[in-house]
Amino acid sequence: MPDWINVTTILLLTVAAIAMVTALSSFFTIHTKQAGIVERFGKFLRIATEGLNWKTPFIDKLVYVEDLNMQLMDVEVQSKTKDDATVTIPVRVQYFVLPDRVKEAYYELDDPEDQIKAHVENVILGAVPKMDLDDTYKQEDTIARRIKESLTDVMSKFGYSIENALVIQIQPSPEVVSAMNAINAARREKVATEAKAEADKILLVKKAEGEKQAQILAGEGVAGEQKAIVDGLRDSLKDFEQGVEGVTPSAAMVLIMMARYFDALKEIGADSNTILLPHSPSTVVDLQAQMRDAIISGSLVGGNTNRPGFQKR
């Protein structure tokens, strides 16, 4: 076999191999939830969708594959409130690239995350310094809505859709947290003190009402007792008048009182430790006179030792 035939065969095989490799490299695959950017000589040509795609060899080029899945980005912004409290506000932004706007997302925006962060900071620093610390907690939803509206207006121009913007949890500085805890503790203590004072007041009122009722009942009891005594005396007088002839009401009263007097002495004498002293009104007068005479006599003896008839021992 001539040498030229061998050379020709080798050339043909080489060309065929190159053509096959070139043809195979012209096919490429785009996965689900992705989109590719195809350029021709450095100029945008088309968007390659998911599945098997073809590009012209040596002319077209797949320069970028965009992820169309939902993206999450966390941004923390530190700001001061109207009452000069320092707070950190963490925001979570959910966004994705619109499938029909991949071109704008790739060519018109170099760093989407930096753009999102800048607008989140702008909204927070514009709103929070106008609110008190308590208002920032109450208006978390309002702040989140403002952030979403601002990002939607800006990022839609670049092919991005803002699904949501969430203010996760406002975080005050440690000094502010300590002060808030002290205020809350003092407030709770005040409420507890007021509740205790109210309870004490109720107890005092109820006690006073009970004592009042007890005094009323005691008075009614004493009145009833006195009435019963009077009724008993009246009945006894009637019995004396009817049962004994010639006995006047005064004499009957004296007899009744003497009987009650001796009954009282009997009850008192039942106690072996009781000492009975004269206790009638006349006895009191006599005792007072005796004490006065004794004091006068003692004064005379102590004050005049040279009187006639006094001899020192």
C-alpha cells in the first residue's frame, strides 16, 4: 500500500474526530430552575431554557447560567430610635430572578445583594429614627412592608422579584435591655403593691363591717338582757303584791335585790382564791375617812417631835 494512502487515512480520521468533538461540544444542558445566557461574538444572543440546547461551534458561547430558585439574604442594620436607644434590626429578604428577565439581571446589575442591602439600610435609617423604642416593636410589620415596597420598585427594573421582606426580631443594645427589664420590674412591683393595698383595704373594710355588726348584735343582746331583767323584776313584783298582803312595791324590790345580791356573793365565793372586801357605798365613804385620818395623824407625828408629852427613845 502506498505511503500517501496511509497519510490520507490519518488526515481523514483526524478531521472526523475533530468534527465529532466539535459537534458534541456544541450541545449543552440547562437544569430545571435555571436559565443560560448565550452570546455570539460577545453580544447577547438568546436565553437558553432548561433541557438540551445547541450553540454554533466557535461562534456562540454559553457565558452564564442563572439560578431561578428562591434566594435568601439576611441584612442587619443598626440604628437609633427617637428616644436615643440603639437597636439592631435583622431583615430577611426573599427574592428570585424572573425567567423572562434573565438578560436584565445579568447585564444591568453587577451585585444584586449589595443593591438589596443598600435599600434595606435606606428604608430603616429613614423610618426608625422617627419612632420611639416601643413603636419600633409595634410597627415591625409596617417597617417590613416599606422595605418590600422599596425593593420591589427598584429591583423589578433589573429582573428581580421580591417575594417577601421580614423583620425577624428587633434587638436592643444590652444597656437598653437592662433598663427595660428594670422598668418592667418596677411596673410589676407597683401593680403588685397596688393589688396588695387594695386587698388590705378590703380586709379592713370587711373587718370594720364585722366589728360594727358584732357591736350591733352585742348591743341588741345587752338590750334584750336588760329587758328580760326588767320583765323578770316586774313579774316578781306582781307576784309579791298578789301573793303577800301588806307588802309594798318598795319592800318587794328590796327583797328581790337582796336575794340577787346574796346569789352574786355565792357565785363569787365559789372561787377559793377570792377575797371579799367591804364594797357598799357607805363602806367606801368610811374607808376614805379612815385613810384620811391616818394620813393626817402620820403627818402630825412626823412633823412635831417636840410637842409636850413626846419623849425620844
